[in-house]
Amino acid sequence: MRKKFLPGFLKQTILIIPVVMVLGPLFYIVMGAFKTKVDYITNQAGLPKQFVLDNFRTLLTDGQMLMWFRNSIFVMAFSVVISVVISALAAYSFAKIRFKARDKIFNFIISLMVIPPIVMIIPIFVLATKTRLVNTYWSAILIYVGLMMPFNIYLLRNFFITIPQSLIDSAKIDGCNDMVVFLRIIIPLAKTALITLTVVSVLWVWNELLVALIFLQKKSLTTLMVGLVQYQGKYKINQPAMLAGVLVSLVPMLLIYLFGQRYFVRGLTAGALKGE
């Protein structure tokens, strides 16, 4: 009995530890966002003595939070849409269309996944300065698209190669060209993978800080993550207001993740059982 109990107890303990590590900071943020400054100083980790909304009113009266949200949504929407569309077209080409040096080009693109983005920041910044893209939305959008595409192409290509070639050949016999096959056959079958890819891309762009901090230096272009960092410096003695801002930034992403959760595991494992 003891031999069976110990392994079960150890398994539960091992599972509980990551849950606490994930939910602990979230609990701290939620509780801190509804505390007064005095309550936060005297009781940082516990429940609020009284739930207050003053911190959220501070965010609204500050007048910048809505601008940060607007900028983040604009950059995120264009980055994700452009990246997913181009990646889907490229992945289909690598999976189903034969052309010279196809595998070499694909391997080169995938090799870019191992290069840390920080290594490329300086040359990209120099290029953006010469092309006058710094302090424009498109500087961040183009960089995000370039950084996301290797992983996006890799994931979608692995899914596309699992689609039977006979299905595509039948469509071509009926007179469909590659674009019609892509739009009417491939895209409907790839809905799960595309939704998963969109959710992952949205979460990454929304939470990204470094690129936005370097390439969007104008206050009118500040994104939400950069704004929260600056907000922390501006209100360093008002941590509850800072935590309220963090909580507000988490809500949209939690809703998006919950919406796409049922597609998430299926999308990430798509194409894992069959290779070319």
C-alpha cells in the first residue's frame, strides 16, 4: 500500500508545483490590483481588506491606457494577418509544389529559428534608420512578421504534407489551379492549425517589449507593454495601479486563449505523425 501511495503522492506534488508557479503570480496581480496603497504596503500577498476600483479609475483618468491599447491592437492585427497569410502560402509551396532548391530554401528559413532576435536588433535598427522606418508602425510590424514566419512556415508545412496528394490531384484534374486548390481545399482543412497559429502569434506580439521599445520611440506610438514599463517608472510608489494595468492587459489575451483552447493541442500536434 505504501509503495502505491508514494508514487501517487509524488506525482500529485510534481503536478501541483507548476500550477502554483503559474497561478501564484496571477493571484498576486489580481489581489494587488484591488488594494489601496496602504493595504498593499502592509499586506502584499494576502487578500485585500476592502476591494476598491480606484486603481482602474487612475488608469482611465491618466488618458494614455486607451492609446496604448489602440496602438497594440493595430500593430498586432497587421503583424498577425500578414504573417499568417504569407506563411500559409509559403508552407503550401514547400509542402505540395516542387521547384528547384525547395528543400534548401526551406532548411535555410527554418535555421533562422535558432538565431536569437536580440542578435539581429542592431543591423535591423541601422537598416530601419536608413529607410526612415523608425518611429513608424511598419517598422515593428515588418520585424514581427519576419520573426514569426520561420516557426509559422514550419508548423503549417508539417500539417500540409499530411493532406493526401490524391485530393489535390483530383482537384487539378477538374481544372483547379494551385491558388484555387489552396483556397478551397487546403485552407478549410487547415482551420485548426491556422487558428492555433493565430492564437500563438497574437499572444507573442501582444506581450513583446524589446522591438516596440526600440523602434516605436514616439509617445504617440507607444504600445501597451512599453506603456506599462513606463507607467511603472512614473508611478513607482503606486504599485496597485501598476498591477491594475497588468491585469487589464491580461484580460484580452486570456479571452483569446480560452476561445482557441480547443484547437490549441490539435493544432500544435498537427502533422506530427506523418512526414515527407
